[in-house]
Amino acid sequence: MATTSQQVTHPDENFRYGQLAIEGRLITPEQFDAAMDRAKESGRPLREVLVESGMLDATTAERLDKALKRILRDERTGSASGVHHKKQIGGYRLIRRIGEGGMGEVYLAEQLSMHRTVALKILHQKWADDEEFRKRFLLEARAAGKLSHPNIIQVFDVGKYQGLYYFSMEYVDGVTVEDMINHDGPLPVDRVIDIARQVCDALAYLSQHGIVHRDIKPANIMVMRDGTVKLGDFGFIQQSLLDRTLMKEGTTIGTPDYISPEQARGERDLDVRSDIYSLGASLFHMLTARTMYSGTCSAVMRAHIDTPPPRLHGLRRDLPERLVEIVERMLAKSVADRYQSAEDIIKDLELLKLELAGKRGELPTSKSGILTVIQAERERIASLERQLHGLRVAVWIWMILALCGFVLAAVFVFLWAAR
């Protein structure tokens, strides 16, 4: 098929264009598949199909097209100099490429000094050429490298080799939650609770270190063969790109299926409550196999800001009421109405597990599990008592006000009658 300098029409370039849009969270994989089918049938560029169907606006589509052309140009230049075909980058021997997106390529590699298998992400040259982006990338990647938690994908190293910027991280042999949803549909309640519990452990750890993930979504949650959940792909790269490129052009990055209202409004001072909202949106997707809102990026962002989420019970009848309440509280539009910490969610999830185990005739057997449940129940009872005390005080205040009003009315009637 012929190509021109103005349009992306080659099938492979159409595919790369779509993959770039998915990596930037501008479209979903399902939207990509549908648009690719239409592009193949009509022989038109994928960009035109996406714009015509309302999945992308014309400005974003043009910007994405320019980005793809820069990437292809860089790759052609790199191929000539051997950049993308080197067997070794610094102290890492490349084994095979396992992923690619708008930010760079990911390789399965061996760290020669440690004789261990890692995932090595190499940034596209266009990002490395941006000095401010480069500085922030190095700073935040090194900060991530200091983190160590069983539910967070470990960043080992960050560096530069012959003009290439890279970072190595723990290679996780597992599947993403997004893959699980696409393959199995709605996930079992117990599985969702277990995933949520482990992600909350990771968020609690990040919060203790003053770090906001900013990109919680099913595609960034990995489940290993033994059931261990790993949170990865921090949003610091996207945030840097957002600061340097897209914000000054008056737009935002990514398909905002899981974006918090404050993120959608462009607020900069985020905390763990933003990640809690994104996790709630991810749980909604796990439980229903659909995202909360659909439509263009701008329409979905507006919905996250001011449209109540669909009722979970209307989409899946078998959900425990307490689980529905937990997810709904995580998805509160106002940060003040959400859970204020990941630890609070963990307590409610433990109580929910106890409730479900009781219905099945099971009880926690470990000492830590029993103590956690007892403590959570004590705190829940204390919270209810505080609410009840507040209601009692309010009732007394209203009764006193009513009595005062009655007395004043009686005095007024008496004085009027005396006249």
C-alpha cells in the first residue's frame, strides 16, 4: 500500500499509531481493534478513522501523528547506527524486546554484574533530548529505586549509555489485571478483594514515603503465578511529559478511564486520595468488565468530575453490599468524602473477608488475621458510637431550640392577649 508524507497508511504504521495511542491511554485496546478493522476495510489511515468515530479529536490525532513520525525517524537513524540492535546497553545484555510504547522500548535483559534477569526500559531519543524532562526523569527514577516493598515492582538502576537513557526493573513473570479482565470478564469477588488488599499495602507504603503513583490502572497491576500482586509503571514519566509538553498546549494525556476528578481538573497538589479514586475505578472495572464511563477523552474526564458512577448493583447482582459501599466511598468526587488513607481501606476489606468467610462457615486461622479483624471491628464500632453521640447531641439541640421557640411563642400570645 502506498504511503505519503502526510498520512499514515501503511498497515504496520497504522498498527504503531494505534499502539502509541494505547500507550498514551488515548484509546482503549477495544477501540483500537474496532478502528483497525474499519481502517483495513476502507484502506484509510487509522488516524482518520479514530477522528471520524470521535475517539480522538483532530488536534490530538495530529500531535500523535507527528510523534509517531519522530519515533520512526529516530528508529531509522538508530538502525543505521545500531542503537536498536545492540546486544548490550551498559551492563545489560539484551535478550529480546518484550514491549514498546510512546515512551520507549522494554527489553528482557540480563544484568551482567548480578547475573539476574531484569526488564530494561530504554527511552526514545526525543525524550532524552529534552533537558528538563531528562533531569526530572533521572531524579524521580532514582527516588523510585530507593523503594522496596513486596507489592511494588522494584526499580534497580537508572543511567545513561552512549546517549541512551534507561532504567532497569524487576522482571515479573505474570499477567496484568487488564489481561485477566479481557480473558475472563468480571473477576470473582474474592480475587478482587485480594488484589485490592495488596495494592492498598503498596499505596500505604508509597504514602509513607510521600509518593503519589498517579497512574493506578489494571494494566499497571501485575499478578504473579503465586498470587502476589505487583504495582508498577509509576506515572512520573507521564507526569513529566504532561508538565513539559501537553499542559502548555492546553490538553492532558491518556485515556482517563481511571483518572481522579482532581487530576482531571489539572490540580497539581495530589495525595494518596487521588490514587484511592483510581484504584476504585480499577475495582469497578474488575467487578463489571467495563469502565465507569465511555466516550471521548474530554467527555470521560468531565464525567469523572461531575457525573456519579453507575450503580454497581445494577451491573452485577451478586456483589456483597459492604464491597459496593467500599468501592462507592473510594469513588467519591470530593476527596473529603473518600477514604483518607489506604490503611482505612485495608481495615474494611479485612472486615469484609471475615463477613464472607462467616457466610461460608470459615474463620481466619492466623493470629495476625484474627487480631487485624478484631482491631478493625473495634474501630468500626467506635466510629458508629461517635456518629450516634453526634446524632444525640443534635437531637438535644433541636429539642432545646424547639422548646425555646414554644416559650417565646407563648409569651408573645400572652402579651398580645394582655393588650
